[in-house]
Amino acid sequence: MRTRPLDPVYPVVFIDAIHVKIRDGHVANRPIYVAIAVTADGYREILGLRAGDGGEGSKYWTTVLTEIKNRGVRDVLMLVCDGRRRPAVI
């Protein structure tokens, strides 16, 4: 459920996309975007899981992370990703 409120702080958040074959009239590879957090108590929590239409791009990840922020997350101490894309300059 994408409206569930989340904790304000997560020590670690993992983000990645898994490419799977999905049949929707025809078989195509589609990314499944996954955001998993470790809570302050040490438990794993799924923050988001959704099927995308295109590649694993920064625009889509911005949408996913903005949605997580809008659900109440204010701070992430460490964001873990595979780094396959060139990071944006901050």
C-alpha cells in the first residue's frame, strides 16, 4: 500500500531494480523497482515495490524516492544502490 505512513528515520535504505519477464499481451522484460529499509530496531521493511515501463533511469528513481519522502521519511543515514548510473552532482 503506497499510502502507509513510514518511519521518519531509517538507518539504511537499499534501492534496486530487478528485471523480469512479464506477459501483458506479449512477453517483455520490465523492471520491478524495490526499496527496502532497515529500521532502527534492525528489522527489514519494504518501502516500495512497483513495476516500471522502461529502464532503470534516474527520473523514475526520483519519483520513487519523492513518494517515500511524501509518506513521512525525513532522513536516511545510508542509501545503498548499485551505482550503475552516473550520480547527479549535488
